[in-house]
Amino acid sequence: MKEPSLGEFEELVLLMVAALHDEAYGVAILEELEEKLNKKVNISAIHVALKRMEDKGFVKSRYGGITADRGGRRKKFYVITAFGKNALDQQYALRTSIYQQIPKISFG
Amino acid sequence: MEIHPPKRALKFLRWFCREDFLEEIEGDLIEVFEKQHKVSPSRARRKFRWSVIRHFRPEFIKTFTIGQNSIQLAMLKNYFKTSYRSLLRNKGYSFINISGLTLGMAVAMMIGLWVNHELSYNTYHENYDRIAQVMRNKTNNGIIYTSHSQARPLEFILREEFGDSFEHIIMGGWLTDHVLSHDQVTLTQEGNYLQEGAPQMLGLDMLSGVINGLDEPNKIMLSRSTAIALFGAKDPIGEIIRMDNSYDLIVSGIYADLPLNTTFGPTQFIVPWSLLVSSKENVRADETEWNTLYQIFVQLADHADIQAVNDKIRRIPSEKDEDEAESNTEIFLHPMKDWHLRSNWKNGIQAGGRIQYVILFSIIGAFVLFLACINFMNLSTARSQRRAKEVGIRKSIGSHRGQLIGQFLNESFFVVIIAFLLAVGIIVVFLPQFNSFMKIRVDFPWDSLAFWIISIAFVLVTSLLAGSYPAFYLSSFRPIQALKGSFKAGKGAGLSRRILVVVQFAVSITLVICTLFIFRQVQHGKLRPTGYEREGLIQVRIQQDAFKNKYDLFKNAFLQSGAVLEMSGTHSPLTDVWWGSSGLTWEGMPANFRSNFDRIRVSHDYGSSIQWEIVRGRDFSRDIASDSLAVIINESAAAYMGMEDPIGKTIDANGTPWRTIIGVVKDMVMQSPYQTVHQTLYTIGGGFNFYTLRLNPANSTQENLARLEKVFKSIMPQVPFNFEFVDEAYAQKFRGEERVGSLAWVFTGLAIFISCLGLFGLSSFMVEQRLKEIGIRKVLGASVLSLWRLLVKDFVTLVVIACFIAVPLAFYFVNDWGQQFEYRIALPWWVILAAATAALSITLFTVSYQTLRAVNITPTECLKDE
């Protein structure tokens, strides 16, 4: 089977899930990302990325308790799986190794 | 204050979103919304809506087939499965039931197509509602006769004095065969002389050339198919066509063929009226004479009211001409919309026409469809009693009544749809045959919205009605009752079924009697002696202009070829009379009597070639010069004139002696074989339209015709050799009635089939009801025969009642229909007997199927329930 790939936006969301650890749910990820990226993101993009990554096995989810806000809807919290962490590591290693290859002279 | 996200967007989200994502997505959206709302409520709402739309993507949309929540859908699937299984379980019954409904629908659709075709007649013309033909009412001996023929001076009067009422006034000749030739191609086509303006009035669709193509005498306008036949791919405009081997005409325009459902449809080409005037001396003479030999078509001016125009022009003929005043002639406009449907006149009054057939067939169609529906409902209902247990079980398991109603309606809808699709299939397959049989051309109305709306409405109504009994009645049972099987249908149901069977059988028996009568009547006409020998006789259609003064040449050449024994020329074909004279007088004629005779101009050898039978006196003879002033009359004419011994008497015209009677012939059937023969005068004279040839029986017909064609071509290479066998032309006279006859057979067959379905429905219903009774009787020792008698007795009674209703009804119709035939047969008694016997045997056969099955059942089978 082909190794599941990790898209650019997915990688950002996955990083955010890992960073927020156990407090990561749709709106929280959205707000953090908007702050970090300094641009507007639509919540649907987050949902799509989360769903895809859950299908790939990078994250897993659980429902939180019912609260008064959100019209009584439960939050769905995401945590990164070992497989997801591994994918992030690989991505990071890959980028670093290529980054190392940049010859210093070119920017003199 | 509570804040709510936009309701509709939320509803939409809930509708499309997968259950397992809904809570998360909804929650997040609301949270974002609430936060946003504090900043800017309107922006929050906008953003919420937009986000919902953004979520509308494959990942989040639920599957809309059988969703996890869709029990209704699952049930619907189950209903279809149940319907399908119950159809399969009773294959024979399903077949009969569906085919009955299919047949009813197919017949109704075919009739509908035909009716639509008839009603659409002439609507092709743009000025359809403004075009009319001038008609003429003439009184003769107290009876008003209506005809199309008009005098030429009438046109001038209409133009000069009433011109502002009309957009167009068009003189016209009559549609007749003409020979058209160009290069090597020669055709015989039907065409007409029409005045300038006719193409504009008719709104012809010009494919090339000009619409004003009749402005000069030497022009001709062709229909597309004629142009292709003559010129092939070549551009015909400006080419020369020779007509009737006499006139050279320039093609000035090509128009799209007129559709079959137009009165002008058969007109394959139009030549200018001015050609007729310039080429025929008698037509020129008629410009000042009041000779009613032509047709006049008009298009009313936009502001003109047909009634007002009628009032203005009504008395013109009587005011302008003495003879017309004497017969109190009036004219009126017959609007184009009535040309096809209302063209019969009785004593000057509109007396229907094809519209009667249209109405009759519409009624038949509606009736057939109605009966088919009722039968379908009856059969479904009778069978549905078997489903009572299913109802009981479904109810016990927890079905609501609404669900059961839905199930049964769904089931009948399923069956009706099958029948409908089959009916459409039948129409598509049989439409070509139907078209050629009815001599029409209609296509299946795939693109007609009205057709589909009516069809869908019909399917819905039928399935609702057919399904209503099981749906609403059976579903009302208490489960325990249904399971025990202790319920009864109302008494009313039985009675209405009985009435239905009686009605259906009465109709069937009436139809059988009428059909047999039509059949007998046609036979009767066919067996009627014609008064001449039509076997081995052919008539060649000739054009007067081209064949002028060629009679002797042809006769000698034909006789020399050895292919014919005798030949003669005549003005009318042997199978019709084209001419008449009125106002002739004779000695002993009652005062104030205005006589009327059919006239036939013949050559001397007419009698010997057709082999008529001289009763008194002698035939014409070339050797007696005075025979050019002689007349031979038929027996009817002798009786009409009241002459005991007519030989040697004279007939006068305008007070002076006209012709001397030299012979009397036996009546010959030339017009309708069902009418009494008219008083007819045969005189010597030219202007032939036909050569009548007696073929030489020593040679084969093939051989004779080949020789004749060779001779013909050697004299007239430009003209096609067009001939017909007189016996075939005579047989044509029966086509109309034969067609009515075959239609009657179809409807009779259909009526019998439908009646049988009705009977089948009733008998299965009855047997179902009495199954227990039969079981008990069997246990007590009843024989199969006695049980069969018991069950069949009821039905035989019904059919006997139907017979008693049908016989007087059939007598009435047969009499009514027979009125139109002067030469008719009495209704033979055996016809009634045959119809009744047929009805009874069909009944016994149909009913026995059900009863014998019931009677042969093992008593324990039907009794074990209790």
C-alpha cells in the first residue's frame, strides 16, 4: 500500500493538533492557525483536513462533554497518533536534509 | 437575548450532512458564529451561511440511497418486492389483468391520436381561421342541394362590390390528374388551377423561388416531392415543364409538401388560373355566362365577420341570374375549420360529417378505457381478499394503517405503470399499421407535454381507484379478524359487478350483431349484378387536351395489336358519373316538375365494349347518321319518365326536340353499389376522359398490357400509360364499408375480451366468497356437476339478460346504419342466434375455468381455517 501522504495544509493542522495536545478541536485549531498564519481560514478547510487525516490514521478523536455554549453540541477533540507523529518526523527530516544541501555560497 | 444562527442554512446542513460529522461541524459552526456575533451579527450570519455551503462537499454529504435512518425507503423496497412476488405468484391472473388494462390504454391512446389528427386538420395554414370556401344552396323540387361549384361572374361581383370584406378571392378549378414532363421524365400528378394570391392565402412554405409564382399564365409552382421526382438534385427554378403535352410552363416556385392533414394536401402542383382562361375557349366564354363549374376560395379581411359577410352576399346569384332566381339559389361561406369535419349538408343545413365519427370514436375510446379500468379494479379487488392474511400479519407486527394504504396504492401503481409502458410499446410497434389502415400519418407524441400530463394523470387516477379498495378497506380490518379470515365484502360490491357484466355483455352482443350485419351488407352489395361485364375490362385515363382528335388513331392501333377485342371512349369512368342535366322535358311530364338526369357521353362502341344489356330497342350504330341525335336510356330513366314504351319518343330541351330515344338498357351500377341506380341518359359525344378497353381473353393479361403500352408509347411517347382494371376500381367502392367492417371486428374482439375480463373478475370474486359453501356442499356429497351448475347458473342469467337488452339495441343501430343504403339486406335471424350462442359459450368457458378450479378443491383445504 502506498504510504499516506501529508499535504501542506494538513501538515499545519497536524502540527497544531500536536501542539494543542488534548485541547485540539475545530474552533481552537482554527483560531490558533489564524493567529499564527495571520490570515483568515474557513472552518470547513479544517474539518476536511481533520477528516482526511483521521482516515489516514494520523489523528484519532473523542467527544468531549456537553457544555452550555455551542448550542449544546459536544466538542470533538483530536490527538495525534504515533503514526501521525512518525509522519511529521519524516516530513521534518526530509525537509531538514534537503535544507542542509543548500550551498552557502549562493547567498554570499 | 438568545442568538440563533440562520435557520435555513442550519436546516440545509442537517439535511445533507452525514450523521457522524454533523454534531462536530454544527457545534464548531455555532461556536464560531457566537464569537463572531459579538463583533458583527450580520457578518456572523453571512459567514455561517458561507461556511455551511463550503461544507457541502463529498466528504460530508450522506449517502442518499438507503441511509442508516431511512426505514421508509427500506419499506418501499419491501413493497416493490411484495408486489413483484404477488405478480409472479399468480402469473396467469397477472397476465390477464395487466393485458386487459394495457389493451384498454393502447386503444384509448390510438383513438386519441386519431382524434387529435382529425381535429388538427388544416391548422397547418397560417390563415386557417380566415379562409373559407363559397358554397351554393340550390332548391330543386323543394329540396335544397348544397354544392361547391360557382360561376365565374360571381368572382367579379365579389371583387368589385364586396372587395373590402376579403383579403383574397381565389378562383379555382378542380383537383385532377395532369401529365408533367421534363426531359425524359414524365409523371402523372394531381394539381389544380388557382388564381394569383393562392400561395399567400394558403401560407405556402416556399423552399425556393417566389411566393407570387402565379402572376403569369406560363408559370407553375411545384411541391417539393414533385420537384425532386422531376428534376432530382437539379435546381428547378426557371426550368421548363411541359404539362399535358400541350403547355410549356416555367417553374417559378417550390413549396414544402403540404401535410396529409390538409385539404390541399394532395395538390402536388399549382398552375395559374390565367392559364386555364387563356387555353380554354369555354372557360373564357364562362366569364360572362352564369355557368357554375368552378370553385371560389376566399380569405376574409381581418375586420370582416363571417356572419355579416354571409348576410351581404347571400342573395347575389338570385339577383344576378334568372335561372338561379328560379331555383332560389343562395351562397354562403364555409369556413376552413369545418371543411374536413363538417362537410355534409342535408336540405341546405349543416348535417355533421366526420365530426360524428370523431365524437363516436372518442366515446368508444373513453368507454373502453373506463371498462378496462373498472375491470382492472374488480380483478385487483377480488384477488386482494387473498391478501387479508398478509394485512393481518403486517398489522400484528406493527404496521400503521397509513403504511398499509401506502403499500397497496404503491402496488397498484406498480402494475398500472407496467400496463402503461406496455401500451406505449404496443402503440410504437403498431403505429405504422394503424397509419396505413386509417390512411393518416401520426407520430408518437414523444414531445407533447399535454400527452404526458394526461398519461401521468391517468396512471395516477387509475392506480388510486384500483388500489383504493384493498388500500382503504382491507387495511381497516382488525388483525385478528383478518388472520381468522372471517370477513365479507359488502353486498353492494357484488351488485355493481353484476350490473357491469350485464352492460359489458350487452355492448358485446350488440357489436357482434352489428358487425355481422355490416359484413352481410357488404357481401350483399358485392353480389349485386352490375349490368355490364367488368371482368377483363380496363379503363385508361386520358387528358382531354393531349388526346384531342386521337380517338380513331388509338382505336385502330389498339385493335390491330390484337390485345383488345373492342374499345370505346367515355366522359365518365365506368365506376362513377361526372355529369348531369336538369330541366329536360318530355311529353307527359307533370307540370312544374324539374327533371334531373345523370349524363354520360360515349362513343358508338360503348355498349359493345362494356357488354351492356339492351332490354328494348337497339344499340348505337355508326351506320346510322341520325344516331348523333339519339339517346339510350336506362330502365330507371324509363320509369322516371313514366314511359311504357319509350322507343321513338323525344326528350326536349328548352322546348325544342333534343334527342330521340332509340333504346333502353338494363340499369348499370356505376355509382354506389348500395343506392338505387339513377335515371341516366347515354348520348354520342366527344370530350372523352377515359378509353374503355375489352381485353382479348385469348392472350394473358400481361401480354395484352405489354402490347397496349407499346402501342400507346408509339403514339404518345410523352404521356405515361395509366390504366386501371374496372373490377378493381369497382371493388374500391366497398373499401369504405370494409374499413368500417374491420374496425367493427377490432372493437367487437376488444369488447368481448373486456367483457370476459369483467366476467372473470366477477366469477373469481364470487368463487372466492363461496369457497367455504362449496367445501361444505362437497362434504355433504354434492357432485362436481351439480356444483358447477349452481355456480354457472348466476352468470348464464346475467348473459341472458344482456341478450334481451342487446337485441333491440342492435336492431335500432342496424336500422339506423342501414338507412343510408337503399339497396340493403334485412338483418338475418341467424345473426342474433349466433351472437347469443357465442356470448353464452364464451361465458360458460370463462366461468367454468374459475368454478371448476373451485369445485375440484379438497374440502379440507378451504375449511381448515375455522
